[in-house]
Amino acid sequence: MIPPKTWVLIKGAGDLGTGVAARLWRCGFGVILAEIAEPTVIRRTVAFAEAVYAGRAVVEGIEARRVDGAADVPESLRRGAIPVLVDPDGAIGRSLGPDVLVDATLSKRNVGTRLSDAPIVIALGPGFKAGVDAHAVVETNRGHDLGRVILEGEAAPDTGVPGLIAGAGPERVLRAPRDGRFLTTRAIGDRVEPGDVVGSVEGAPVVAAIGGILRGLLRSGLRVEAGVKLGDVDPRGIRGHCFTISDKALAIAGGVLEAIFVCSRRTAAAAPHAPLFDA
């Protein structure tokens, strides 16, 4: 049985972490987000990580606000906004004693998450082993198993190859041609054609290989390394998709929700107790 208010700390507020946060928030969970000081998020219009830069972010009517520390979390919650901490390793968030910790950093490897971090620990994607690094792992690979809860074993390994969308795979991804600062005047939701220059890195152009809608685009002015993802062209060309949580994020969020209930029932780890905050 899930308590009336179960608190979830989510490490990573990119588009997938945001999808998880939004679904849990709507289901009545208390949510706290932890992010790095300079997030390199591509799908910025559907990422609460944007609150780190702008102070606040709104996704599908849900507001998130950057807070300076643990003491400011209750006020954000009282205002009806998900608090976003600049807390790279989640230490501040863990000090609040969450019932559930979700590693949504999508680092493809475990960079510090432990079973002891919370009564229930859930990790997204490859790099984690259920029962060793986390109580449950949620599959993030597109395909038949997307969103599946894994209680023994690991998610599918990272292939390094983007999943197909309308038949387009690697060609839909914009990558940095060299190390340096990324600059662009384009915006998410813009239409591009094959050969269009979307931005530049130290004078080297970033060129669209296919036509479609810019569904994701890195914030201009950030420093990048050669080969990193800068943007994503969606060949389906539906502009509204740029501003709503994706099917992938919703599937993964559903897996996290299932994992919370399954792990709670299996371990009785989330036994009812007083909420962390009077929010």
C-alpha cells in the first residue's frame, strides 16, 4: 500500500526525467528534482531542467521552480511547484529522506546511485543491475520492451544508435562538428530542410541532413565536445510534438509508477509514515 504522500527524488530533469516527474506529480506523489549546474538538455521545451537557467519551467501546465537549497523546498511545494535543486550528486535531495529515488540521468552507467539511497531505488536504462544498483530498472530502449520493469538483470545495452522515428535514425540527430561553443538563432519548433544550417560550433556549421521540425535543440552559448548531440529533427513535422511529453517519456514514466508499487509490495519498504513537509 502506497502512503498518502510518498516523496520521490528524481536525479535528472531532462525530457525523460520530466515525463516521470509529471506523471508522478499528477498521481499525487511529492516530487523533488536534482540537476547539474549546467544541464545540456536537447528537448528543452519539455524539460524541467530549464528551471536551472530560467528560474522556472512549465511543462503541460505543471510548474517547476529552481530552489537554492533544502530549506526552500517546502515553500516551492506550498506554491504548487516542483522544486528543482542544483544538486549534481543528489546529496541535498537524499538528506530530505525521500521514499523513492529515481536515477533519470541516462548516463548509460552508474555514477553513484546505491541501493541504500532510499527505501526504493529505481534506475532508468542501461548501466544498472536490478538487485545490485537499484531495486528495479526500467527499460528505455525503443521497441517492444520500452517501459518494462526489470526486477532481475539489466536493461538492454546502449547501442549508440538513435531509435527510428518515421524511418529516420542517426540522420535525424544534429551533432557537434568540433569542440567549442555552440551558437544558434534557430528555435525548437522551427521547420528545417535538408542542407539548412541550424547553428555552428567555432565557425563550423551544423547542418540538417533531413527535413522536419526541430524537436530538440541545445541552448545557445553552451560549450560542447565534438560528436555530442546538439539537436533532433523530427521528420513527422508535427510542431505540437515539440511542446508535449513524448510517447517514450510517458512509457518510461508508467514503468516507474509500476516499479514503485511493485517494490513497495515486495519489500514493504515504503510503509506509511509522516510526510516530509506540511505542503
